[in-house]
Amino acid sequence: MVQVLTTTHLVIAVLMGLLLNLNRDEWFAALTFGVIIDADHLFALPRYVDDNGWTAIFRPTWDDESGLPWKSLLHYPVGAAIIGPLAVGWRYMIPLTFWAVHVSIDELQNELIAYTNPIEAVMFAGAFAGILFVGYSRWAELREDATFKGYLRHVGSYWSGVFSQGNFFRRGRGDST
Ligand SMILES: [Zn+2]
């Protein structure tokens, strides 16, 4: 089993979210099922480090052949049986879509274990560049005097607005500015 860095899942989920123009509820579902499902690795981490030592964290695969479970059901295709019903009624079936992308990326890494580091670096850089490109071009469209610096300031205040006062968990549609 292979560890894909959670940060890579995060940038990919954020890029998808931007392209789909998610609202706050949808962001919450997308990040929960596309990124936070990796929390299961964290629960298994203490046992793994106990058995293998801290340096084992740098192994490309965390499989120590102990046969002990690493990942919850949510990391296997069978997890679709749990996520599928939750996704009914969501635009783009968001929980299922973001979860499927997460599991597919993990699977892809599994297949390509020998090249896992370069591929992950490329995915990360590509998704990150995509986020900046999509975000900036949409933002700049509405402004005459757009600068990249101004855009970064805008992003900072957007996200602090999303996370402040529990807005992230509240129902509410499209007040993206
Ligand atoms: Zn994962």
C-alpha cells in the first residue's frame, strides 16, 4: 500500500472544486471525502512507527508486511457502497466524485510504485499551477487593474471568510465574490 501525500490530494481536490465552482457546503463535502479520508492513515501511524521506527516514514510504501490494516474500508472500491448513498442529491455527486478521485490516485500510485515520487511531484505541481491559473484568470476577468499580488490578497481573505465563525459548516449558497 502506498502513501500519497495528503497535500497532493488537497491540491487536486481544490483544483476540481474551483473548476466546478463549488459553494461552501460543497467544499465541505468535497474536502471531507477527497482529502480528510486520509485520516485513517494517521490512526495507524503510531502502530507503524512503534514497529518500524520513525525513519520508516520515508519509505515510499508504508507496507511493513505485518498484514495489519492501514486503511479503512473507505480506501477500497467497496467504500463506494458507503459513499454512494451519501452522494445522492448532491450536485455532481460530489461526495462520490471526490472520493473516487482520491481512491483512484492512491491506486495509480500503487501501480506505478517505482516512479511514485516523480509522478506525485508532477501531479502536485500541475494541480497547484492549475489552481493558480483558474483562480487568477477568473478573478482578473472582473478587474481592470488586476495584479497577481492583488489576487493572492483576495484568496487569503476569501479563505479566512470561509473558515471564520463556522461558516464552513453552515448552509448557504454562492456568496463567492
Ligand atoms: Zn488516501
